[in-house]
Amino acid sequence: MELNNEDDGRATPRTVLGRRLRRLREAADLSQRALADKVGYPHTYLSRVERGGEQLPSQAPAEDLDTHFAT
């Protein structure tokens, strides 16, 4: 997931990634559960990623999300 142009100077890479994922998901009009079904990861995992500090995705989920959103 790309992290550029998202940082307000106070955000950590984790929170920037979480915000970006949420915006992409909402722009696609998907719930966390719907996105989870499409990319094959638990909705609870995606929720932790979106909340920022709780979960940073490993390489595979990040690449799968990039592929899904064409980022």
C-alpha cells in the first residue's frame, strides 16, 4: 500500500496506511466484511489494520490489497 501524500506530520506509517485503506475501501463502497471476503483475510484483521497502531500488514496482505485496489 502506498504511503505517500497521506502524512499530516504527526501520523505514523501505521496510521497513514490504516487511513488509506479505509478511504479506498469506502470509495469502493465495501464493508470490512465484504473486503475481507474479496481478499481472503479476516475482517477483524482488516479492522486492526485500519485502526492504525494495532496491526501492520505483512508483505502478502499488503500486496493482495494493492492488487485488489490497483494501487
